[in-house]
Amino acid sequence: MKILYFAWLRTKTGVAEEDVTPPAEVGDVAALIEWLKGRGDGYAEALSDLSVVRVAVNQEYAGLDHPVGPDDEVALFPPVTGGKGR
Amino acid sequence: MKILYFAWLRTKTGVAEEDVTPPAEVGDVAALIEWLKGRGDGYAEALSDLSVVRVAVNQEYAGLDHPVGPDDEVALFPPVTGGKGR
Amino acid sequence: MIRVQEEDFDVGKEIDGLAPGNTSVGGVACFIGVVRDFVGDDKETGTAVGAITLEHYPGMTEQKLTAIEAEARQRWPLDGCLIIHRYGRLELGDRIVMVATAAAHRSDALDACQFLIDWLKTEAPFWKLEETETGGHWVDARAGDDHRAARWIKK
Amino acid sequence: MIRVQEEDFDVGKEIDGLAPGNTSVGGVACFIGVVRDFVGDDKETGTAVGAITLEHYPGMTEQKLTAIEAEARQRWPLDGCLIIHRYGRLELGDRIVMVATAAAHRSDALDACQFLIDWLKTEAPFWKLEETETGGHWVDARAGDDHRAARWIKK
């Protein structure tokens, strides 16, 4: 499974992109995030407040209950701020 | 008094601009228009339907009861259609 | 800034000149009106049009455009505001009018731009003669533009 | 048409290329977002900003922009539609984004342009890092843009 991190999630995890193989019982986004938090302090910190984390599965916005599998591309990022700062 | 005609009011009267000296009792736009209608068939036709005639006195939109005097510039024209035709 | 002119203008250059060197600008909105080949709701049911001729009231036009710009600047905090309106004979595809606004926040620039073009169409003393197959016709005013402009009347 | 690129673009040329030779176009609306020197409601109370860096999600960005354009074309009869979004490091006054629409009627061009820029800001996967006196800061999302975009949700 390919995981992408953007913006401050990337700076906190220290990783832009990685291939991971979570155990079979990790079947949805929520479980995946829980599992990723165990990968290190930076991950735990980046994913501690899910109200400011957005998810895309295969480049489509997805909720915490969205299923994930070995061939998926899962991206984790903050709410988009393309033109923000007003 | 200077009178200006625009668009089809100009083509109907055959005049773009003229200096006129109406009698002293012509004190407002309504009276002026009545008086102008007596100047010829083209004028009478151009000014027959006041619902499609707009007036500016000294380059400000004005109503039929707006006073007019010898030093005024009075323009008669259709409703504006700068970008119309949709 | 307002300009009433017979000549065409350069859109990119005009936008660049809106608020040169002012780095508080966060957004620029712009509308350009162009001579279209038909009158009516759509091309199928409408009347074919060739060139147009725009007549205006020199003096009053400049005054009205200046007043419309002042009103926009009073309603929205603008860093730049430009109205250019052409007159005379214009061919299909020719630019007729350009409105551009610059502001710190995009909503101010966009709203002011809409306001300016809506008011321009109902307040500025321009009259359009359309060349169709049956000759030149002065365009009648329509209620639609008044309704659009009426959105901006303060309650 | 959508483009995601690091390089700047030429506004006048892009507008001219929206619907070349299509004389059914009566109006072109355009919005350009620019790097501004402050964050907040106004310059006095806001925080000074230098350059910004825009990060995006290659692949998903193009897909989202394409979907937003398709949605606009479905809602309004457009003769031309363009979204250009830059990424990378941008200095004060640099252009960030351009949205342009061409339509027979001005209201369609203006409404579609507003819709596109409002949705772009909430849907397109871009994140902004601002350089201030205290270093680089990732910008937080704010409720305002979501509210603006929510105007377009069909009831």
C-alpha cells in the first residue's frame, strides 16, 4: 500500500511517500491511521487530531470508514489551503 | 437652451443637437417635450411614447417634472442599451 | 480610473497596470464584453448580427462612469479599479468594454466587478445599433439588465 | 482546459486563447489570484508575509481541476473555460491562479468564474506555506472559503 503525506503531515512524519504492508485486519482508513500512529513519534503526533486530517484514497476524498487494500494509494494531508490566508 | 438627441430619437428628429428658445412658460421637461413636438412631424413621432424616452438635464438623469431654463443642456434618448441584446 | 475611447485596448497590460507595485493585492477580477453574432437567448432562436455601432453621450458618459467607479470604491475596499468603454463601429469578436478590480480579498474584487458591469449596462449612456440582414436596428432596452442591477440596491 | 504548472502565464494571451474565432462569445470573466503581503482581514491587524510555497498532490490536482471544470460546464453554457494553477515558491505579487470563462451571456461567464474560484479553493489539493518573520508556517484552513463554496451546493 502506498502512503503519501503532504504539508505539515509530511514535515511531522518526515516522509513524503512510503510503501507499507499493514496486517490483513487493517481494512479501512480509520484502522490504517491507528496502525500508522504506531510507526513512530512523528506519525503519532501528525495523526493525533483527526479533525485536521483529510484523506484521499486513490486520489478521491474519502472518509474514515472507506475500505483500503494492498493496491491502494492513500494520501494524508491537512484541509486544503490553496488560496487561504485571508 | 441646448437640446441633444441620441440613437433613434436622433434619426427620427433628424437632428443631433440644436439651440432652441422656447417661450418663458416652458419651465419643466414635460412642457419642453410638448413644445418640441410642435417643431415637426419627426419630433412628434420621436416623442410620441414617453415610456421609451429618457431625459438628462445637464448630464444628469431627470424626470418629467425637472425644471429647465435657458442655460440648460437637455438630452433626449432611449433607455440605454450599452450591452443589451442578449 | 475610467476611459471612453474608440481604440481597442490590451487586456493583459491593463490588468498589470491596475495597482502596480501594490503587494496588498490578493485578487484581480475582470470582465470583458465582446461583440456577439446573435441577439436573443441562444443562437438557434436568435437573430444573426454583424457589426454594431455604439453611440454615446460624450461628457455624460465620463461623468456616469466616474460616479459608478466611486460607488464601487465606497462599497468595497479596492486597490485598483478600471472601466474602459469603447464607442463607434465594432466588428464581431471585438472588445466593447472591460471592467477590472483589484483587492486584498477575492470576494471584494469579484463582487465589485459584477456590480460595475451590471450598473454600467443600466446607467452608462450608450446605445447600440445592430447590423442585421434587414439593416441597422437600434436595440431596445430589456428588463433583464435592470433586474440584475437591482440586486445591488441597498435596502 | 486545465493546467498545473510551476511557470508564470500571460493573462492577455490566455484570455485571447479561450475561444478563438468563436463569435458567439459575448462576455469573458476572469479572476487572477496573487501572492499578497499579509494574512488576515486587513494589513494593519494582519501578519506580514514574504514569499509562499504551494505544495500540491500531482495527479489528484489535475483530476480535481478537471472535475471542477466539468461541473462548471454542466451548470453553465460555456464557450471557453480555463483554470491555471501554479505550484512551488512564489514571491509577493506573483500570480498564483487564473480562472477564465467565456459565454454568450455575461451572467453565465461571471457566475461560472465565481463558482470555479470558490470551488478551487476548497476542493483542489494545494497547501500553502507562508514565510513570515518567525519562519515558514503552514496555513490553516478557515471556515470562510467553505461558506463561499457552499453557496453553490444544489438544493
